Amino acid sequence: MTGSARAYRDSATQGATHIDILLACYDALAQDIRLAGESAARGDVVARCRYSQHALLFIGHLESWISLLDNLELCASLTDFYTYVRAEILRLQVCTELGSFMKLALLVCETRAAWQSKQSAELSKVNVVSTATTYSLAEPETTFSHFTVSA
């Protein structure tokens, strides 16, 4: 990873929410899978193994968060997803086709997009609540100021 990419990632996680960090993990996981595929296509076994190992570490990190969730259905779904991704990474160790790695990276990106949609929906709810309770100082009509509800 280049210095600028690392600096971007570091700054993105400072003050980040748990979903922001989750999204960064999914980005890194997809990138590791893609880079493992590019390495496999080039015949660079050492790099393929390095990127695959890093992807497996990210999966372990992501799995460690599952126990913190309250939704049992989501826990089971994520467990199945991470088990599948791990098994695919291991299966792809004998593969040299970039396309197979890219399909798996795309699946991770699609899952990331679902989490990002969830985050956007939650932010929309927060913004609706905050605009309904936000007050601004209006221009005084007489010698008294009054507050109005902003829309």
C-alpha cells in the first residue's frame, strides 16, 4: 500500500462510526482478494499467498464483531457469508483465473454496498429527526425575537 493510500485510510477511520470502520474493512478485503487474483494471474505465488492471508485476517476481524450484534438472523447470515468467503479464498489458491477472484471481490463489494445503504438510511432518519427539532433565531418583527421551526 502506498503512503498516500495508508494516510487516506488512517484519516478515514479517525472519528469514524462503527459502520464507517466496517466499510473500510470491506474495502480492504475486496482489495486483497483482487490483488491476490492479479498475483495469481501473473504466476506470483508469494504475492497471491500474502494477499490471501491478509484477506483471511480481515475475515477473522469481521467475524469477531458478530458476537456484538443483537439480531440473531443477521449474526447467522454474516457467519454464513464469512464462512463462504473464507472457503472461496482457500479454494482459489489453486486458481490462476483473475475472473474468479474478481467475482468474489464483487460479492464483497455488493455486501459493502448493502451496509452503506443501511448507514445512509440511518443518517436520513437522524437528519429528519434533527430538522424537526432544530430551531433558528428569526429576525425580530418588533422589539422581541422569536423562534421558528426550520423545515
